[in-house]
Amino acid sequence: MAAFNNLSSGRLTDSPKRIVIGGGSGTGKTTLAAQWSKPLIGDVENGSKFIDVDRVSIETIEDLSGFLKTFAEGDHDYETCVIDTWDWVTKLLEDVVVKEGQKKSPSIKSIGDFDFGKGYARMAQLNDQLIARMQGIVDAGYNVIVLCHTQTKEYAADPMVKPYQKHTLKMHDKISTRLREWADFVWFASHDIQTQQTSQGMQRRTVASGDPLKRWLHTAGAVHFDAKSRIPVLSENGEPVVELNYNAIIEGMKRGIANGT
């Protein structure tokens, strides 16, 4: 019988997690990440200053690359590396690419000035290098959580279906796709909002209601947002949505494993 190197079997549920959390402003993404095990935040957008958590200020791509490298080397007591947020990282990447382009052509003022989308291709290349550094952190035994803002845009993936509105990560598609492919978990955070129609005819309008202090985490894909979970994260009713807090997520994972899904 052949001998395979590094052969293993069964669920590796205790392995380090690669998590991407998207959502609008104020949905609690940073607060949730700070609840994870011994977190250190690479703060790109200065969004963690009102949370009691350790942070490193990130102002350049060099800062971020050094932060990721140092975390992977492991001479610290942290267990979770958090990047807040990746759409702000892409702004730094864009600055790098534009400066590179200006050395060859002073007429380049923005990422859209490159011919044939070469600027975005270069951004994607640099993005892959950063993802490789994050994978180095995971390989060293630590969790990585990447936070992202989302945007609502027209989505047209299927030519047989008319375009529709969808929440997507607020960055170029090439970068968004690569980040989502790398992650084991892609979750969507939202406010507690329900809508309903009132009246009829010309008086008809849509009104919203909900608990302003409650947030939800959607853990599986749906028509209106991207989400996935290698380990299902389920509510008590078996739905892929839980309250946005660490304990609810862990309990949701336990249910997913117990259900064998």
C-alpha cells in the first residue's frame, strides 16, 4: 500500500481559522473580531480606537507587510491576527501601483489611467503577496480575521437572469474573488432590520423596524450577499444565521458539526 506524506483524516475543527467578515459601517465587525482569542488588530482605518484591544497602526503597505511577517514569526502571546479593513488596504495598494506607474509615465494620475486594466492586474498581484503572508500566519498556527466594508452593486453573474442588487466586498472584483477563495469562512454582518409595506396604491410605502442594538451574522450564501462556512454555523433552528457575538458563533459551529452538515 502506498505511503502518503502528511496524510490525515477526520475534521480538523481546531485548526486555525481564515475568516473574512463583510458588512456595512457600524455593524460590529471590529467588536466581534476583538472578542476572538487574544487578538491583535492591524488597524488600517483607525477604526478600533474606541475598543479595548491591542492594535498596531498601519499606514503603508510596508507597514502591513512587516506586521504580517512579525506576527507569523511568533515571538508574541497573540493568537488572532485581525486586519481592519481590507478595502482600506486596497487603497494603499492603489497608491503603490500609481506611484510605480508614474515612474514610467508621469501622465498616470489614478489607477484608471493604466492601459488594458494593467493597474488592477498589478494590484491583484500585490494583493496575492499579502494573502501569502497571511497564509504564513495560519501555517504558524494562528487565526486570521480580515474585516471588509461592503457595497451594494448590480450583480450579473448568470446571463439567464436579469441583473439584481447584491452586497459585495467593497473592492475590485479580482481582489475580492481571491480573498473569498482563500478564506474558510466568509460572513456577512447586518443590522436587525425588517421591512414591510403599508397601505395600498399611491399611499403605499416601505417602512423599516428592528432592534437598533442587535446585529446578525449570516454564515451561508444567499441571493443578496456572499457567505460561506467550511464548518456550518447554525442557529438553534438550524438556520445559517446567528447573533453577532463570539459565543453564538462557537455554539453555531458545534451545532453544524453535530448535525453532520
